[in-house]
Amino acid sequence: MDKGLISIGKTAKLLGVSVDTLRRWDTSGKFNSIRIGLRGNRYYRKTDIDLYINDHLAIVRKWAVSNLGYEPEAEHFCKTRDVFQARLEHFQSDLIKNEDSNFASLISAIVGEIGNNSFDHNLGNWPDILGVYFTYSLSQKKIILADRGLGILSTLKRTLPDLNSHKKALKIAFTEIISGRAPENRGNGLKFVRNVVIQNPITLFFQTGNAVLNLDKNNTDVVIEDTDESIRGCMAIIQY
Amino acid sequence: MNLYVVVWLLYNTNYMIINLNKFGTTLVSRPAGKEALLAFNPTLREVKSNEKIEVDFTGVGVLTPSWADEFLTPIFNSFKDRVRFVNTQNSSVIESLKILNLIY
């Protein structure tokens, strides 16, 4: 068989969706398979899978910057924390098959911290769409998380009323133990994320509003940059 | 302290063992950590003054500082040096305990 063809089961794992979803997408023409053999088993081209994944980043970004909120497809969207937990456990069980168990535990822990942060800080205050976009590709070793929440600036303003820019807010979130949920003693989550990223072969892109942070082993300092395209809430891309 | 006393202490110190994997293997969110502590509080109230607490991380696949801060920090603050952590080899366990200053 063509080495560039991948079974439906493996494709489902790589894209983080179910086999049934892939069958539905095939029937609707959204993501076509190649049928092989007497039983017409479904296979997918590696190039199509890679294209789909790259396209997905564009879809998430479009969702995060859109002025009009809308609910994304259920396959990649966690409307509640329970759904996020279930998908995270599924992700962890897939990841551990491909990576060292300790490394997999660290990746899952930072994904868990970032995803749960969205729920912790927006509970009862979501501006339009409740929930977290959580999609990943095990073949490209890439995880995307995004929300249309208040963003870090609005959250920290509750504790630091004079805070006036996304850049300063993002810097504080990754360097100081201050929480937007004072007087609760919180604020360790993103510091933990930073520690794990800079000590391991992991890269992190994190954006809130128009402020962007890139972290990895060679960029350990929290240097925040501006970007032209402002997003609602927060967006993180983790690569390993 | 002579060897005899050390051996005597080892055999005669009572530990309440908390197997964290009984709360799950992906211990991630704050609400889950808070709920775990609330559910476990009646058991913690039974700890005698001469008893110590052993928190066993065997089987924990993923731990975050959020979950740990809701469950372990209050236990550590209440029982201080009577708490010991065992089987902490998992990297997410080590990093979470470090950032909460529960281990160094």
C-alpha cells in the first residue's frame, strides 16, 4: 500500500476527532477519504492531514479575532470544564503512546493549566461564547487552545485597577504571583507553564489582546511584543 | 538519636496514607481539587495527634499546581512537618510541588 496513506483510526488520533466524525466528514465532503479494498476501507493522504491541521490554526485564529461570537464545531470545542477534562484525559492517553511518560505528563499539565485558566477567570463573565477551543495534532506535535473570554488585562484589572495595557498584563501573568481572583491566594498557573516550557523542548506562543509572548529553551525571558491583530480572550499554541 | 530509637520510631509511627490515585489520575482543575478536599475532610478529622500523613502519588499521571493548591496546600498548612510525600517521580508532580514550595 502507498506509504503516504494512513488508516482512519490513526487519522482520527492524529486529528483528535472520533472515527465516526471522520466518516461523517467523508460523507458530507468536508474531509474526503480514499476508499481501498473490497470493503472500501477509508484511508487518508498524509499531505491532506497536514493541510487540514494548518488550516485549523487559521480557523481558530479567525474565531478568536471575530467581532461576532459564534460556537465552533463541537469536535474541537469544550463548552464546559467537564468536556475539557474528558478531552484532556483522551489527549493524555494518546500522547503517552508516542512520548516519554514524564514528558507527556508535563505537556498535559501545561495544557490543563492554560485550559482551566480560561474557565477559572471567566466563570459568570464570558462576554459572548462560553468555553475553550482545544485542538491538537499528534503528527505535527502541536496543540492549540483559545477562548473568547475577558483576556488577562480585564481579569487582572480587578486586582490592579491602574493596569492599562495587554503587554503589561501578560508580563505580570507570566512573572508575578498575582491573581485576578483576589483575595484568593492564586496566580501560580502561568509561572508553572513558563518553568516547564523553558526547561523542556517545548515552544509556547501566547496571545491576549494585542500582546504576544514567545517562550522556549532559548527564549527564557518574558519579552512581550505587540501584534496588529488583536484577539478576544487568550490563545496559546504549544509545540513540542 | 541512636539506631535503636530510629528503628523503634520507624515501626511505631502511625501513618494515615492518602492514595491520590483514588481521586483520579489526571488531577488538573481547581474545582476538582477543592471537591476532593471537601470529600476527604471527614477522614482528615480522624487523624490522631500522634499520627502522620503520607501522601502517595503512585499512579498519578498528571498533576497541576491548581489541583495541588486546592488539595495539598491546606493539608500541608494544617499538618506541616507531619506530612510526607512518597512516589513523587512523575515530572508534573515534581514541578507542581516545587512551584507551590511543598518540596525544594
